[in-house]
Amino acid sequence: MRAEPTILHVDLDAFFAAIEQRDKPSLRGKPVVVGGTGGRGVVATASYEARVFGVHSAMSTREARSRCPHAAYLSGRHHVYREVSRLIMAELRGLSPLVEPLSVDEAFVDLAAGDLPGTDPDSLAQVGQALKDRIHEVTGGLTASVGIASSKLVAKIASDLDKPDGLVVVPAGTEAELIGPMPVRVIPGVGPATGERLRRVGVTTVEDLRRISQDELVRLVGQAHGNGLFALCRAEDDRPVVAEREAKSVSNEDTYDTDLVDKRLLEGLLTKQARGVAERLRKARLSGRTVSIKVRLHDFTTHSRSTTLPSPTDDPATIGRLARALLAEVDTSEGVRLLGVGVSGLADWIQEDLFALEEESAEPESEEVDAAVVRRRAGWSPGMDVEHTEHGPGWVWGSGVGRVTVRFETAATGPGPVRTFADDDPALSPLRRPSAEDEAD
């Protein structure tokens, strides 16, 4: 255990939804839900206005719509989220060389590895506030919640105590007192199954857990798990901040506020991520031989699995099939907090698909036809950025029965007008963005 609170945890508040509200003035102060918009969709993030109605991440979109039918349901713009995440991580690395990202919007920072004005609570609070101010500035108004403590465990708990836009510094020596009255689920490692086992023996708070002997905990949940819980409930956590430096790869990962335990849901999310990775590979004209998955469990332990093909691929079905097979090797029964798919061993060549070549050669080569192909392939997903030759930039409000409705506004314009067009209107097209530079890390 550290003698001083020099581990910082930062968590962006409702990250995806906050970015959508930033860029879409008409949605500011209103409920916004980002995630799958179809009947089998899953909520990735809900704005605080939507959370009032009981909407939360990992909830089915169907249930979210029943609870908050008047919210804006958007499919998400992950290229924008990655761009903003890069800005945030750059600020963190300016604070310390030891930064451990947990997802695009969350990370641990080892303040002891940087230049600190002091380690007393007031000095650390100033460091935390300065970081929050910088994040607010470089992201165009997003807020972050920060916890600073002597361990990862307590820093993470502290960042959740005063959300949104919170800042909590936990003085050394007060950690056990702080977490004692909290629900036992606040301890990493207490997922749905473990929580139910503990409830059956009368354990509902962290203080209750401390009353269970180490031998009894081992009997209830197993040796490794029981020994870990015995230490964590006493705020004993010496895990270091480890900077992640991955080999060059293309990957896609998501984190969830609620631990996911449904195997079919996890497989479905992996399949969707695999499609995203394949799309990014193709945009960058890359392929890869090694498919890997990253699974962060309820207790923040991270498991990686990988398999290598004899030749490179950019095929979404192949990547998805291998990712699902790798997932079967990981015990996810206690819940999954983060899930990701990656492809490495990159090559700058692709084995051409003859059928795809035939399909492409059958289309006339003209800018007008190319734009129509882009529109047909992209579809009009709610929230996507578009541009109109007359009205300028905007975003898709909704589409169906041959029409697409667009609100023409940007982060700088204020709420804008709404117009409806035929979905094949040649004047309307997806907003084009550079892809190779920001898609391949």
C-alpha cells in the first residue's frame, strides 16, 4: 500500500452521450441514449437526463425505449469518440508517463511518476481540478469525474462518489473507513453470482464482508477469489499502474457500466466489434494474421486470447468466428466489464475477393455513382453526420419508408432546422472523414 494518495482515476461522464450533446445543440439538456437502435440493440451509454428514467448501459434498447420513449436514440459515431479519447489521453500523459487506459473514456494515472507540487490533500485536489479543467477545454465542454487515493481500488471508488463532474481525494489511512458502509458490490470481484452467494450468508456491505473469516471466504468463493476479497474489503490493494503499449494493430473495444453475464449477448457484441475491425482494416487497405480478444472481468482482471492464421484476412465473418471461439476459453460467469476484438500482424496487402471485383467492375466509374454507392452501403443511421449541398452539415434524426430526416446544426451553430428528403436524394451524403490515419493505431 502507498503511504500517500498518488493514484488518480479519471472517468468521463456519460462519454458517448455527452459528445452527442456537445455536437448536437438541440439535444443539450435532453435524454440521449447511444447504442444499438434496433430491436436487439443494447445501450452503450445514457445521458444523465435519461438515467433519471432508469436507463443505463447494457440495458436492452427495447426496455430503454419503454422507460424513456422521448429520448433521442443514436447509433453512435465511434470515430469521433476515438478522436476525443486521444485528446484526453494526451492530457493524462502530460501529467505522468504512467497512464493505464481502461477504455476510451477511463484511465488510471500514477501521479508519483510525474511532477507533483505536493502530496497533501489540498495540493492533490488542485492537480485533479487542473486536469478536469484541461479536459473540459480540449474536448469542448465535456466533464470528467476524478478520484485520487493510495490504491487503484479506492481511486476508482472515489471517482464514482460525486458524479457527474466530481473530484474526491481520499487521505491515506481513511480508505477502510470510507468503503466500510458501501454495498459489497463496490468491491471488484463481487459480481452477480458472488454477490448472491454473499447475500445468502448475510453479507450486504463491505463491513459485513470483513466479518467473514478468510477460510470462510475461500470456502464460499474459492481460494484465489476468496483471498483477493479478504484483502480488498480491507482496502488493501498494491496493484501498480501499468502503461499499456500494444503492438501495431486495429482494434475495437467497449466498456460497460453494468457487468455482462449473458453469453449470447457477449458473442453478439464480439460479432459487432469484429465487423467494425474488418471495416477499419478495409478502409486502411490492411489485413492481419492474428485475431485477439480482450476481456476485462468484474474484478478488473484482464484476460487476452489470440490465434494466428496462415495468411492475412480482413473478412468480418472470419474475425468474428475466431473471436467467439476465443471467448469460449474465458470464464465470464461472474460478469464482463470490457470486451474487445483486435487484429495484429498487419500486412499492406489483401487477398482480393473475385466476386467483389466483379461487382465493383460492373458499376460505372463516376463521382455521382460512387456517392450513391456510399449512401446505399452506409444507410442512414440515427445520429450519423451528413452534409447537403444546399443546407450544409447536419445529422440524421431518423429514416424509413424511403425518406430521411436531417437536423442541420453543428456544435457551433445552436439548434438548427429540420428537413426531410428522399433517401436517395443526390444532394445528401454522409460526411466524409479521413480514415486511414485515425483508424489504424
